[in-house]
Amino acid sequence: MMIDLAVWLILLPLIWASLAFMAGPGRGARLAIPALGLQLLLVLLLAGTVSESGAIGLAVGGWGAPLGIDLAADGLSVAMLLLTQVIALPLAIYARSYFQVKAPEGRYFWPLCGFLLAGLNGLYLSADLFNLYVTLELVGLAAVALVAADGGSRQLVAALRYLFATLLGSGSYLLAVALIYAAYGTVSMATLAPVITAEAPFVVWLAGGLMLVGLMIKTALFPFHFWLPPAHGGASAPVSALLSALVVKASFYLLLRLWLGPFAGLTASAGLLGWLPATLGALAIFWGSCQAIRAQRIKMLIAYSTVAQLGYLFLIFPLLTSEAALRAGIMQAFAHGLAKAAMFMAAGVLIKATGQDRVDSLAGAAQQLPLTMFAFGLAGVTLTGLPPSAGFLAKWLLIEAAIGQGAWSIAVVVLVGGLLAAGYVFRVLRQGFLLVPAIAADAPSFHPVPRTLEWMALLLAAASALLGLRGVELMELVALGGAA
Amino acid sequence: MKRLVVIPAALFFVLVLILALVDLAPPAFDLRPLVAENLASSGVAHPVTAVLLNYRAYDTLLEIGVLLLALMAILAVSGSPRTTSNTSLSASDPLLAMLGRIAAPVMVVVAVYLLWAGTSRPGGAFQAGAVLAALAVLLHLTGLLAGWQQPGVRLRWGLAGGFLLFLSVGALLLLVEGELLRYPPAHAGVLILLIESGLTLSLGLILAGLFLFLSHDQGGPR
Amino acid sequence: MTLNEALPLAVLASSLLPGLVIFLLPDAWTGKRTALNLLGAFTKLVLIVILLVGVHGGADYDFHYAVLPGLDLVFKVDALGLLFMSLSAILWLLTTLYAIGYLEESPQRSRFFGFFSLCVTATMGIAMAGNLFTFFIFYELLTLSTFPLVVHRGTDKAMNGGTVYLVYTLTGGALLLIGIIWLHQLLGHSDFAHAGIMADLEATGAISGGQLKMIFLLLITGVGVKAAIVPLHGWLPQAMVAPAPVSALLHAVAVVKAGAFGIIRIVYEIYGIEFAQSLELLLPLAVVAAVTIIWGSLKAFFQDDLKKRLAFSTISQVSYIVLGVALFGPLGTIGGLVHLVHQGIMKITLFFCAGNYAETLGIHKVSEMNGVGRRMPLTTLAFTIAALGMMGAPFTAGAISKIWLIEGARAADMDWAIWVLWTSSLLNAAYFLPIVWRSVFFRAPLAWPAEHLSRYGWRETAWLLLLPPLVTAAATLVTGIFVTSAFSPLAWAQFIAQQEYGPLVP
Amino acid sequence: MTSGLLFACVGAGLFVMGGSGVLLLKHLLRRILAFNLMGSGAFLVLVGMAQRHGIADPVTQAMVLTGIVVAVAATALALALVRHLYRLSGKLELPEAADDD
Amino acid sequence: MSLGLSFDLLLGASLLWSGWRALSTPRLDRALVLFIVFGLLMTLTWARLAAPDIALAEAAIGAGLTGALLLDAYGVLQAKRLAAEARK
């Protein structure tokens, strides 16, 4: 009975998404929110099970690999599942207030969101390369649809860019799957892991390269980041939060999983290979941060910050020989996920309240919307890597792993990246703290905003900070099933 | 500028890839014997259908999800319902219309045949659904079927019903048999046929919908 | 959890919880807010008295909590920490009273007092930190909780000051962090311990002295930013845009003291004074401190803005502490430690007074202070006492610090340091005495720049503004005169030095 | 050379052609065509290589069926976006640089 | 060289050619027609690869539905363009 937990995490969102679609445009929140609560409960139980009795394997249809499809839940995947559900529930409550009744952009939010979450959960649980392709497409198309939903031409352009990028990425991945199948006759990760060695035929190296590039495009690693800022910056706030916090993590997770799992034989034999993603990650940190510091629109600022923060995730690749690096990566994924969701949600409140999207128009926000500014600040603290926050722990783990392996360049990149992050975070805070005389002619007016929106943003921001005080359980969970 | 990078890189890549493909040794695993061995307990006689709806039925489930998702995406993108572009049925050629009327029952029969045939030879829900969709497109082109606006309740149930049926069977088997989509061999055939029938209808509607929801929009640039 | 484990947490909670509640209170609820503030401050004082008695009797207060596998949050109350805690707790109470008077009717008071409480919480955390990891967390928390205070006025100028403050402190924090992690990576822990934790490490020969020197440089640079050591002091004069209670807090209690305290911890309890001496780290530190002392005094001399003059004076005075630490030997240690307290009491008096001048009469510049002593005699009296203390005049706290520092320098065979101290005293006199002279003997102008508050009987200004500087000025004298009493800062500093050096102490 | 291997090589060519097309072409409808070529190429490699010794492989065939359905879903979504963009802006090409103002 | 293989070669070459022309031909309507031709050639290819299921699906979905979708889109775009030009 316990083993069903994982499968229900995939089935439940599919079920409520379909029912939401059947119920009609704009409906489904009342179904989705309790279901997401249930999913959160399931994933917590799953985490308990996995930490007690180790990784779980499931053979869908009872066939088992290589003929059937295997699902697997180990520490790494359960951690990602946990992150997904933890963010999804507050986000859903936020979205419910955000998309007021009959708001055109929210008409298909619930079904699309359900499919997206099912895709994510499916991706984290899958242990089959081809099945992973299907989940990747599910996630990608749902994300594009959410960006474009009833948007203006700016959103459509962003969505199209995103669509072609994501299709290019999954196309490369698919070709890689074909090559792997050609070489070994199976797509099961567990079956492949022992047979892929450093002496693998050249085709397998090509496949690895294709997967690397494809997933880097999907994760928007510099220089493939071009599609991310307009897409994440242009969508409505709940969607931006969903995309920035969760969707880009999925392809990162997959890359990590492949790197440590089936392709471990290759990656271990080519020690310098890890420096490719790491170098790009460093460039992403610098470039993304600088663009964020320059950005005029607040959501663009946050989106560029995502480009930068994703860079940290890739810094771990040269260090993966030690387990500390994996822990740093997961901690960063959590820190960024929670904080970025909170930040986009806070930005949504600010935009709703001021009716504007410019950083300059935020003067006085700290007076008018103290909760929201506080949430933004707290999330900013995490992104900057200041204590106490999950971001700080991630930074600590990463620098320690880097110093332990003599990779000083990575330590320096992390520190400088933190300072740059402070640059764009405090740019917003500074503007928000500016006092504006109430009588001034150009004083911005603030519309009332539902309190739920403010509190949900604060909840996630607080979670990102509090995780910085207790990361033991999460790290123990990750340690359970890092290297497959 | 971009060309100068992309084209040489593409040529180089394709060359390397083909060379690598040509001298690739035979694979370590072969699934064909496995497929054949288990065919008896799979509930169908056609190996491709066995893979699609039994061995790797979970892939298929998600794939229908992708298709349904694409449909929802189209609905979400196309924007709020507009009152204006009320698609007029073009007064088409009477000959064409007649052709459509004759073709319709024939194609329905073909679809049913394909569905049934799928258990033992090429064919199945996809192909049958595609034929139904083609019928809808044909009727639209001959002016017998208008482009669709926002779907009503019944259409929504039709669109999502096949997927939900598939999902429920999977979930039910998870509860009864302890594993997602694990058919008891005795009932595998019936269950697969049930799923396929549902899918044929929904796939037909979805594929038709991809065309008809899009083509309702005939207005010029706003 | 035993009582001894819970006490450090209670100390933190006594300001953290009121702070969090205060954030949620509407601005207009002055009474409830004040009650909460005072409740917290008094609770903290009581707790600290309990701890003082306990530590004196040899009790251990230790709290461990795992944040990550192998990485613990550790609180530990020891004599050194208590020195800092007592100072902060007492001055927090006074500053709170002062701030209540100062901010009357101004907007965003809940936010102000909320961050104010967080700031004190961070200071307590720094004082009680049992390892560098914990120290760093609260050190950065201090930065974060002071930033909103610095920019509280919300003007462009305040924002610029706040930005400079952040650039300096965050950069310093980054350097400190890398030093800490490096150390943690080598040792597997970063716990503070008497006589340091590094000596064994070098003995095994696994790590070169050069690496340890590099780490020392990183750590000291990191905390040196907050301690405003030249050339890392640039933020301090800029941060003067903050409201007066904040400046008082920044200069006397929280920020610069946190930096100085960090230097003490790193030298004594990470490296160990003997080991630091053997690595030849102390002399450069002493030189830097000396340069800062002279340079700060010189710059102060040229400032017309009163708060700026006080700011540069702080830069100079805090380095007395650093100098004391860097003088190898118990006497210098005692001088440095006791100055940690004395400088706090004296400097806070000066800032209270400067705030009173500004708030009551709109005086911001030294050149505007002609005859102010007649209009505000009590404030000017307090100012004068504190200024004399700063110069090291007899019967003040400042004299005690200076005597021990000079003795320490002599014992360490660093006679040049004595000259530095004397020069600084002269310069102190040169920039403080004219102010006193001007305010007492010059003729008052016909109208003050901007008179906000009028006289009520003997009270020259609001009583909440007047009381705190009088108390601290009195404390300056009391600590200077009753030095030999058992609970004087000097006695406590001797107690600490005894723990560090053993029975060497006279 | 078997026909499986031959078509796998053709597939490789189609994939690369389509991929370059997605990157280089301006017109959005053509990009959609290019994406479809890319997908067909990958399918050919999958089935062709699996059958390079001449025996049919139902597993890859089923995978390709799944792939085709996914491709048509993506195509439909892309077309919806393009048509809607055209309705709103009259454009059929994406602006050169991502506009960040 | 057997007859089958030469047919395959011809088929492969036509696939590449039609694919290439579909991307490169200047006229969009021709490109679309070429794409549908490409789909039909794919159908043949699948048949040659002993994959009748895919051949059926390709004919119905790949060439048929995708082609119809593209042609319909093209028709609408063309009509709009003409209408817009007429208005000028």
C-alpha cells in the first residue's frame, strides 16, 4: 500500500486537471486546492517511507524493465517531489485569489497547471529514458500554454520563442534516446547504468552530448537563456512563479540524474567535462545578474535573476565526485524555488496594487504594502545567500565543496555572484523604502489587494528563510539516493 | 552571421553521426523475444498494440495527456470567446457536399474496423481516431460542419472522457492489482478494448478539435 | 533541554519575540509597543544578571543544534560574551527609551522598533555564538536588520548612505564567509575555545602557516569592515544619515562593537594569542590599529558636522580595542576589553546629546553650537563629561582604559604604541574641547536654526531625551571612580584575561 | 547496408536539416515545418537503427506512434500561437532581439 | 545492388530533397505542398520499414492532419493579407 504513494502523485493531478477541464473555463480551484493538499501529504509520507526503508522501485503494468516502464523514488527524486508540492499548494491558493472570477487569462489555468504538475511529478519518478521524453513534452507544452494564455502579442512572441527552444531541447533529447536504444536495445536507466562505460561506442558519447545540450537549452543555461526572461517576465504572476520555481528545475534534475546515473561511466572518465556546464553557469551568474541590475521592469529583473540563479546549479558539476556538491545543488534548488516563487508572487501583488510593472514606480511600497515588501526582502535575502536562509546553506555547501577540491574559481564565482544578487535585490528594496510625500502629484496610488496574496508570498519567503535553520532532514534524504 | 556557425556545425554533426551509426555494433539487449513471449498474456495479438497499451501503456496514457493538453492550450491561447467571427458555413459546391455525405458513413465504418483490427494487426485507436478526425475535417471543408467555438459541457466530456476512462482503469488496477495499469491476463483483452474504444472517440474529437477550434478564427488582423 | 541550554535561547527570545510582535502592531498603538519594548529589555537584563552570577560561579551555558549534518548552531555564554551582552542590554534599554522620545509622531514606528529589536537580537547572537558559523549568521543578520534603520528616513540621501553601508558590509561579509568556510573545511568545525583551536593543526604539519595567515587576513578583513578599521571604514561617516538613536546603536552597541568583538574572538579563541604571536600576526594588527587611531582622530578634527565628527572619533576609539588585543600580554588585553565597555558608554552619551541638539534646536553643525550650554545645560554637561572621558581625563572611564592600554604597551615592549595613544589623546582634546568651549562661553544666537521643543521648567527638552544621556554620563563617572568594585567592567575584564592567560594576571 | 540503416542515416540528415531550420528560419510557419522534419528524422533514426538487421521492432514502432502524436500536439499549439500572434500584430516573424525595456 | 535497396536509396533521396525544398523554396504554398509530399514519402518509408502502424498514423496524422492544419492556417493568413491589402 505504501508504494502507491508515488504513483498517486502522478495520477491525482491528471485527474483533477481533467475534471477541472470538464467543469469549464475558470473552474477547478475548489478541486485543485484540496487535491494539492493531499499531494503534499502523500509526498511527506513518501519521504518518510524512503528515509526509513530506502529507495523504492515500481514496475508499471507489472512488467518491469526492460520490457515495461520502471518508476523509481530515491532521495533525490523525493526531494524534488517535495519541492514541487510544497510550492504548488501556496501557489494554488495565491492563484485562486489572483485570477478573479472570469479573468480571461485564468480560464484554463487549472487544467494546464494540473498537467504541468503531473508532468513534473512523472518526470521525477520516471526511470525510463523514453518515458522521460514524454514527461518533458508534457511539462514543456503546458508551460508554453500557460505563458501564452490569453496574452498580448508580447506574451505570444515570448511563448513562441519558448516553444521553439523547448522543442529543440526535447528534439535533441529524443534523438539521443534513439541513439541509446540503437546502441544498447533498452531505454531503462537501471539496465543501462552498468553497461555504459568509458569504452562505450562513440554514438553513446554523441547521445550524451545531445542530452546535455538539449537539457541545457531547456534549463535556460547561458547562452541558451534567451527564451527565459521574456517568457517568465511576461506571463501572469502565478505562472511566472510556477515556471521559475519549478519548471526549469525539472530539466536540471534530469541532467543531474543522467550525469550520476546511466552516464556515470562516461562522466567519470572525462573529468574535465564538468567544467563545461560550470563555466557556462558562471557566465550565467554574471550575465544574468548584470541584466537584472539594469532591468527596468520588475518582473524582468526577477526573470534575469532566475537566469543567474540557475547558474549556481551548474557550478556543482565539476565537484560531483564528492557528495557535498549534490547536497549543495539540491539546497540551491530549494532555496531558489521557494524564494523565486515568493518573489514573483510579491511582484504580482505590487503590480496589481500599482497597476505598473516598473521598478521606479515602487516608491512608497514599503509603507503601503509592508508585508509584501518584507516577503520580497526575505526572498531576496535567500537569493543573495545571506543567513539565515536556505540560500546561505547552499552557498556554504557549495563553497566548502569547492575549497575541499581546490576549485577556488568556483568559490570566488559564488561570492561575487552573491554580491551581484545583493545589487539587484536591494535596488528594489531601496526603491520600496523611499518615502513619497502623500500629496505629491506623481505619488503612485495603491489599489487594495487581497490579503491572501500577500500572505502566500510571505509564507513561501519565510519557508525559504527557515529552511536555512534546519536542513538536516533534507540533506539526509538527498544522501539516501544520490548516485544511482 | 548565425548561419556561418549553424550550417558548418550541422554538417559536421551529421557527418560524425552517420559515421558513428554505420559502424555501430549490435545492441546488448533485444526486447523482441520478450515482446513475443509475453504476447499471450498481454490480451492482444498484435505486438505493437501490446507495447502501446500494455507493456508501455503508461507512455500512451501520458501521451494522450499531451494531446488533450495541446487542445486546452489552443483554447487558452485563442483568447476569450468573441461574438464576431461566427463562422459562416460557406455555401459550398453541392457535389462536394454530396461527397461528404457519402463519405461520412463509410469513414465511420473504417474507423470501427481499424479499432477492432488493432488487436490483431496494424490499426488501433490512434488510426481510428485519426480517421474520425479526418471525417470531421472533411465535413468542415465541404461546408457541412462549422468550426468550433468554445466547447460546451458535452463536448468537453467527450474530449476528456477517453483520457479519464484510461486514467480510471489505470487507477482501478493500481488499487486492485497493486500496480498501475497491470491488467489481469484474463481480462486484459476486454480492458484494452474498452480503453481503446474510449480513446478512439476522444482522440477523434481532440484531433478534430485541433483543426476546428483553430479554423473557427477567420477574421482579419484586429 | 535543560535550563542551562534554554537560557541563551531565552536571551535571544526576549528581544526577538517582542520585535516580531511589534512589526504587526499598528503605528498608533504607542502604549502597547512601549510596554512590549520595555518588557523585553527588562527581561533581558534579568536574564543577563542570572547569567553573570552563573558564569562567575563557573556554570556552563551551552546549546547545540544541527543545521546541516556536521554543521551546528552553537550558543555558549562565557565571560567575554557576557561583557558584550551586559553592555548591549543596558544600552539597549536606554536607547529604547531615547528612541521612544525621539520618534514621537514620526511615521513607521512599528517598523523601526521591530528592526531595532532584531538588531539587538543579532547582537546577542554574536555575543553568544559558540562557533564562527553561528557568529557569521548573526553578524550578517545584524547587517540586514540595521539596513532598514539606516535608511529609515526614506530620503534619497538616506538611501545612498544605506547603499554604501551595504556595499561595505556585504563585501566584508563575503570575505569573512570564505575565511570561515576555509577554516571549517580544514578543521571540520569552527568552535571557539580558550587558547584557540589552530595550534594543534599546525603542529601536525598538514597545513602551512601561509594558509593560516591567509585565513587570518580574510577573517580580520571581514570583521574589520564593521570595526571600521582604516581603510575599511568608508561606510561609517555615510551611515550618519540615520536617526540619532540608530547612530547611537551603531556606534556604541551594535555594529562597530560587533566587529571589534569579532576580532577579539578570532585572535583569542580561534588562533589563540600565543599562536597568533608565533605566526607574527599581532604586530601588523597593532600597526593597522595605530594607523586607524591617528587617522580617525585627524579626520574628526576637520569635520564641522557634529555627527560626522563623532563618527570619525568612533573610528579612532574602536581601534583602541583592537590595539589592546594586538598587544601581546594580559595588561593590553584588559585595556582592550574594558574599553569595549567604556567606549560604548561614552560614545552613546555623545550621540544622545548630538541627537538632543538636533531634535530640540535643529543644531547639526559644530559652528552652530555657540552658547548652547546656556539653553541646554544638562545635555551640555553630559556631553562634556563624555568628551572628557574620550580624552582620557582622570575620574572618567576613559582614563582607566588608557592606563591599562599604556601599561600593556609597555609590557609588550611596544613603546611606539604609547606615543600613538598620547597623540590620540591630544587630538581628542583638540576636537572636543573647542565644542565645549564654544557651547559654554560663546554668545548664543538670537534664534536657533530650528527650535522644535521648548523648555519645561528645569527640563530643557523632552524628558525621555534628557534622561538617557544623563544616566550614561553618570555611568562614565561611576565606572571611572569605582573601578575596584567587584562588578565593575574592569574587574570583569580581569576575570576574562585570567581565563585566557591563567594566573599571570597581577 | 540494410534499408534500416539507410533510413537511419536519412533520418540523421533530416534531423539536422530540421534543427538548423528551427534555428535559422525566420518565417514561423516554416519553422514549424522544420520542427516536424526534425521529429521525423529522430523517428527514422529510432526505428531504422533498431531494425538495422532487418527484423521489425514493435517497441520502437510504438514509441514512434507516441512521438508522432506528441509532434502533432506541439504543431497544433505552435500554429495556434502563430495564428493568434498574426491576428494581434499582423506579424509572422519573431522580432530580432528579445525586447527588454 | 538489389532492387529493394535502390528503391530505398531513391526514397531516401526524395525524402531529403522534399524536406530541403519545403524549407528553402521561396513560395510558402509550394513549401506546404512539398511538406505534404514529404509526409506521403514518410508513409512509404514506414511501409518499407515494415511498420504499417506508423505508416497508417503518418498518413492520417503526419501528412493528413498536420498538412490540413498548415494549409488552413496558410489560407487564413493569405485571406487576411489580401483583405488587408484590399483595404489599403
